[in-house]
Amino acid sequence: MKFRITPLNFASAFFLIIAVYSWVYGIKISGVQLQHMDAAIGWIFLLFAVVVSFMDILFRNFFPETKKIWIVELSFITLAAIIFLLVK
């Protein structure tokens, strides 16, 4: 099996790092420590990492070429960010 680095690999690694960070150091929003929400937020980021990894696997099955995977995954990330900003 050939290992290819894709943008969603970076995104899932980022979500895993944020999940571990929230478990170890906790979460502070607007200067207020959320003591009871640390584990829940960590689990949410872990869920995001699993979903992003699953999407990466789906895109790898549909697009065999690395260049097309990069274009599609960067477009997916951009679309998700735009939708997030519009909803926010």
C-alpha cells in the first residue's frame, strides 16, 4: 500500500493534537476555565478527526491520482470553512 500525504491527513492530525491538548491542559474560552467540558470537547475533536479520516479514505477511493486528491480535498476544506463562516 502506497502512503500518500493529503490535506485531510494534516486536518485529522490537527484535530487529534487539539483533542489531546484539551484533555491535558483544558479549555479556556473568554478567560473562563471550562472544567467540566474538557473531556467533552476533547471527544468532539476526536470525532472530527475520525470523520475527516473517513472522508480522506472516501476521496482516495474515488480519485486515484494524488494531484486530483489534493485539488478535491483542498476544495472540500475551503467549502467547509466558507460554510462554517457563513453559519457563524
